[in-house]
Amino acid sequence: MVTLGLFDQFLSPVFLGIPLIALALSLPWILYPQPTSRWVNNRLLALQGCFINRFTQQIFQPINPKGHKWAALFTALMLFLVTLNTLGLLPYTFTPTTQLSLNMAFAVPLWLATVLIGMRYQPTHALGHLLPEGTPAPLIPLLIIIETASLFIRPLALGVRLTANLTA
């Protein structure tokens, strides 16, 4: 009998020496149909195209046209995550989104892109979030340090919360 530690439940499972996260991450790409150059596609391709178009319309309708350049990235990410989570509903399967490493791998680059783009295009507005309105002058340096630290901790905190909720 093997004694398990408290945090062993969060380890990535291995089957026959192969990490199951590698198999689970490659499976959705195998399931997607390959596009063809024919005029008439099959029903699966038509359904996939309809879903992608509808998703893109719903998400980007309230966003200004400059934000539409993110449509391909967010649609691909959404399709990938929906497929991973749907495959996780099957019995005896592994859901990679319950691993903190995968959630952080998605969260940190997207968070960093959001912060950097905000700093580049609206620096006054982005830096304005570091200091609450009506702050007394002696507290300004301390609050800027605290708000900067909370800005950098945010993706880690949200990633841990997401992983805990998916694991539960």
C-alpha cells in the first residue's frame, strides 16, 4: 500500500510512463475535421463554421472594431477549452484544466498582454488604477506599491481559484 501526501492529488497522472496531460491536450486537435477545398462541405464542417461564426458575433458585438483583431485567438481558445472540458466528462478520462500549470499557462500571457496593451494605448487610465481617488498624500507611495503588488498577484490568485473550483 502506498501512502499518499496531502498534495499528491494535484499531480499530473501518468499511464504507462506517458503523462496523460500530453494525450489530453493533443486529443481535441485530432477530433477537429480537416478543412477541404471542395465547394460542398460535410455537415460537421458546416456545424463547426456556424458555431465559430455565432460565437464570434456574440463576443465581439459590444466591442469596438479595434478589438476585433483578437477574434481568432479567443475563438480558438474557447473551442479548445470547451472540447477539453467536454472530453473530461467521459468516464475514466483526465481533464487538463484541473491542473494549475495549464490554467497559469493560459492566464499569465493573456493577463500580461492586457496590462501591456493598456499601458501602451491608455497609460493615464492604466496607471490611474494604481491609486484610489481621494488618497491622502502621505499614503500615496505605500498605496502605489500595494496596488502594483495586487496587480501582479491577480493572475496567480485567479488561476488557483479556478483550479480549486474545477477540481472540486
